[in-house]
Amino acid sequence: MAKEKNRLSDELKEYGYVFSVKRTLTEYSLMCLGMILLGRFFGLHVIPQVILLASGMVLLPFLVRNAYRNRYYQQKFSDLNVYMEQFLYSFQNTRKVLTTLEDTAELFDEGEMKKTIAEARDHILYTYNETDFQEKGLAIIEKNYPYPILPMMHRFALRTEEIGGECRESVDLLLSARRMWADRVFALQQEKKIKRREVMLSILTSLLLCSMIYYMAGKMDLDVAGHPVAQVMTIVVLVLDLLIYYWADKKLTAGYFAEKEKKEEMYIKQYQRIRNYGRGPLDQLGKRAAIRSVTKELKAKFPEWLMQLSLLMQSENVQVAIFKSYDSAPGILKPALEELIGRLTINPNDRMAYMEFLGDFTLPEVKSTMKMLLAIAEGNGGDERSQIADIIRRNQKMQDEAARQKDKDSLAGMYALFLAPQLTGGLKLVVDMILLFIVYLGHMGTGIG
């Protein structure tokens, strides 16, 4: 318990919560008042009222944590959005990473982003024993703001500073990727607000419906609320509703940045097993199930790799770009890339190496993209620059659709939390109606006697 308390305290500090006796007393006083009013509304006796108060007091720090976490991540999203936009515009003019960082830092007031940029700038300025000091300096920002496009943007800037060349088109494409991400996150924020409001309304509606039985009983001079069974059901439902709101609030305060995929190794193992399945009926059944699982991951990760490849192709031919993209490619794509690179190393003119890339999966977008890459590699692609730009735009659309679907999936469980208060309220309503009937019959029997 002490360990959990310390972890919560550390998390609150990370989110910018500053402990204040006055603020803490105010928060607990408001929670206490709310729980007392709720208990009075449902006619709770002393012991159930104490249980409700204790439940509210225990949950309060976690609700405060959720509120500060939500505010913290919204600020980080806003800062990163501004940083990326200003970095790209500034770099387009200066073509120098260090100058760009200094220009971008001026936009921010004192806070986490300004401090992070300052750390990156200082690393670049005062590091003398590293050859990749600029890349490691920018990695400080990437670590604190883990969004996939950010490392691509930084690698693009470093490469452009190193070799020069026209970069306006690449900047425009990266700005487009940033705009899609910002629009998606704004939409996700609005959807989360709606979902939180729906859960709250569901809880309030179910509680109001439950109170109608007590209102009816009062009109009939019957005491249903004071019955021991009603007291138990009331406290159970109220505590469950508090927990339901907490679970919903916690789910809806998730961050807006890419978290490291916990299942990446699992997907890689599934991919490798797909290539090793036999021809028996059970093997084919297992292979189809594994393909369905891995296909979804490939659809999400292929656009990420394609963006890296497309930026490399601004200065490299197709084959060199593929070779150089391997190190930073998503793990799920590395086995297929190893095979592709191996075949092209043996025979640079191996057309089927392109056509059979991820051939075990039904991915029309991948096949059409590889055909275009093959045409460019063979010098039959027409205007290479416009072809590359077309690849990136198609990639951006694919990535945006995959991300929006992932956001939609992440909110799918909210419907269960929306229904939960109605189910608990419905159960209480049934119990209270039975009690009303029993008390009424008892009252009638007493009257007859």
C-alpha cells in the first residue's frame, strides 16, 4: 500500500501537481460533502454512509491523478504540435539544425518543452567526443515526446544539412503528416469528452430512476429505503458507480503519444511461424489465424516504414534507400526486409524480390507501392520526384486511417462502461420494487389486524 501511495505521489509530481494543504483540504471537503448529500438523497444509515464516504476518500487521489494526467498530455500534445510546425518552417529557411532549435525554443514559455529543447541544444553545443552528437541531442526530444514522425523529421533535417539539396517538397509532406496527426488527436479529444459525458449521464440517469421507487414509497407512507436489503443494495450500487466512473475516467485520460508496442515480439514470432507452417489441415488453420493477426499489425506499421523510405529516396536510389531503412524499420517488417535485401544483394535486377515482398499477406497497398518502387528502380517510373511524393501522400493516408482505426478500437470498451450503470441500476430497481411490494403487503396485513 505504501509503495502504491509513493508511486501515485511520484506520478502526480510528474504531471505538475504541487501539494498544498489548502487545496487538499478543499478537495477532500468537496468530496465529503458530495458523498454525504448522495447518502442523504438515498436515505443511507450511518454504517452505509461511512462506507460511501470512505470509498470517495480512497478514490479521490486517483481522480485527481486522472485530471492532472489529462491536462499534462494535452499540454504535451500542444507543445509538440507547435514544435514540429515551427521546426520545419525554420529549417526550411536556415538549413541548420542548431539554429532551428534556437529559433523554435523562442516560441515557448518556461516549461517542459523549452527545457527539453535547451537540453538538446546544450548537448549539441558542448559535446566534443561523439561523431553523432546532433542525432543524440535530438534524441533527447524524441525520448520525451515519443511520436513516430518526430524521429523521421529529425533524421530528414540532419541528412539535408549534411548533403544539401532541395527540401521544400519534403517539408510540405512532413507538415501534411503533422497536420493529419493533429486533426486526429483533436478529434480523439472531442470523442473522449463525449464518452466521459455519456458515462456520467448514464450513472445519473440510473440513480434518478432508482430514486423513483423511494419517491413512490414515500407517497404511500412506506419506508423502503430503510430496509436492510435496500441499504445494502444502495451502497453496493453507489460504490460500483463510483468505480465505473473512475475506470471510464482513467481510460479516457490516456496519452496521445505512441507507446512502445508490448506485443511486438509476439507479432514477430507469429510472422516467423507463418513461414514455417506445414501443409496439413491444422497447420493451414493456424496459419490463417496468424495471418489475420499479423496483417492488422502490418497495415499499421508499413506506412511508418514507407515514410522513412520515401524520405531516404529524396537523396538515394531505391535499393540504397531500402538498405538504409532497415535499422529504423518497425520490428514486424524486419524479417521481410532481410529477405528483400538479401535477394537484391545477390541480384539487384531481381524483379520478383519486389513483387513477393510480404507475399503471404493480402495487402493491395503494399503490392501497388512495391510495383511503383520497382518502376522507379528500373528507370521506368516517369517523373521520379512526383512518384516519390505520391508514395508519401498515399502512405500518409494509410497511416492516418490505421491510426484512426486504432483510436476507434481503443474506445470500443467504453460502451460496456456506458451500459454498466444501467445494469447495476436496473438490478437495484428490481430489488426495490420487490421490497416495495413486500413492505406494502406487510403494511396491509398490519392494517387488517
